[in-house]
Amino acid sequence: MDSYSVLLRWSHEDGEWVAEVPELPGLSFLAPTRDSAATGVSKLIEQWQAALGEAGRTSPRRTRPSCKPGRAD
């Protein structure tokens, strides 16, 4: 499975963590904790890739280095 960049940010408006995938516009996941947002978006990526495979299509290659959830220094 290709790895994609995952951006994690706190949404004051939603009161939850948002995990977004820049290479896959529109694919995001909201959750009450940072870890659950990262896990949730990872599962969405897997489901999305499985659906593409079933349709005989391939997912786009990632365009940025992959990032793991964590603190940005």
C-alpha cells in the first residue's frame, strides 16, 4: 500500500481533531483524539484503495514524504 501524508490539526469549530490527506482531496476524518483521527483516516485510505482495486483502478502515487502523527518541531 502506498503511504500518504496525513495532516492532523485541531478544529475549534468542530471541537475535534481533523486528519486530512493532501494527496486525496476531500478525504478527511474527525475524531475526539489525535490518535483516533489518524487511525480513522488510515482506515479510510485502505477502504478507498480497496474500492479502486475492485473497480480495476490504481491509486495515485503520493507526492509528499509520508509523515507519522506526532509533534512538529
